[in-house]
Amino acid sequence: METGKGTLLICCGAIANEVVSMVRHNGWDDLHIQCLPAHLHGTPKKIPEAVRAKIHAARGQFDDMVVLYSDCGTGGQLDAVLQEEGVDRIGGAHCYDILAGRDEFARMMADEPGSFFVTGFLARNFDRLVLRGMGLDRYPHMIGRFFRNYTRLVYLAHTDDPKLRMHAEQAAETLGLRFEMRLVGSGEYPQFLETRCGLNCR
């Protein structure tokens, strides 16, 4: 690969569709996307070193690198790695923060703390990641115990995709939660990249 080839965005596979769509929509041809596996969210302690490995592998191949991970349960360890490597990240505690907008997310949690958030990725993979991943397909009676403190499922939708909305609605019904959809687009990601990389949003 040639050197001096724009900016590399290192992001989680769980937001790959949103990031790819955002970059294409804005015509940001100098941004290049590499994703780490979404399943790392199940073991967040592995995220910092996985991001470090991606940085090392890409070093010298791009003019710049930016990480689109939030802390994502690493307890500050991702920030420690990025400080050592001299690479910036978008900030925030998790992708829900960024997709909903940090102020709006805080308001939603203040209004109704028992909120279970899903993205398009989680809606699409709900059965695999939540039902089978937590063993609830085998022990459905445990759903009420695991989710007894939740009152609503909030789907943070990138686009108004009827199929994904259906998946999210089915997830809410399975968990016995009230369904809400918030059309958030790309959240705070475009504004961050516009400021960080000197880009223009459409």
C-alpha cells in the first residue's frame, strides 16, 4: 500500500454500516475504514490491544489515524493505549452516547433510567447476540429476571429501514419492553470528523 494515503478510521464492526454510509454520503474519499470484530464488545478488555495492533499494522501507510471507538467498557485502558500511540479517539462512554448525541442520551437516561438501547447491528443480530448469546433461547423464563429493571427498548436508527425496525420491534416484544425508535442518522460522528479532519458535512 502506498504511503501518504489519507486518514484511516479505526472503528468497531458494530458501527461499520453507519460509518461506511456516512463516509460515502459526504464524499470523503480520503477517509479509509478498517474495522475490528464487533464481538470484542463481549470482552472489552481486549479492545485496547486490538486497537493498538491495528495502529501498528497501519503505521506509515496513512497520513493520519483516528479511532472511532468510545471507551466501550475498557475502563480508561483504551485512552491509555491511544495516549501512548499518539492517536485521537472520538470520546464518549459508548456508541449509544455518540449516535444519540451525548446531551440527548443523558436526557433519555434521566427521563427513564430503565432504557435498553439497540443499534441497527444489535437489532439485526438480536437473536444471536442476546437470546442465544445469553442462553435465553434455552431458558426463556430468565428473560423476565434479566430485564426486570428495564421499561423500554430504544432503537437508535441510522436510517428508517422497515426491516431493521421490524427486528427492533420484535426484540422489544420478546423482552416485554415498550418500543421507541429515534432516527439519529450518524449522530455526532460527522461533526467530530469535520472538526478533527477539516472536512465538510453535506
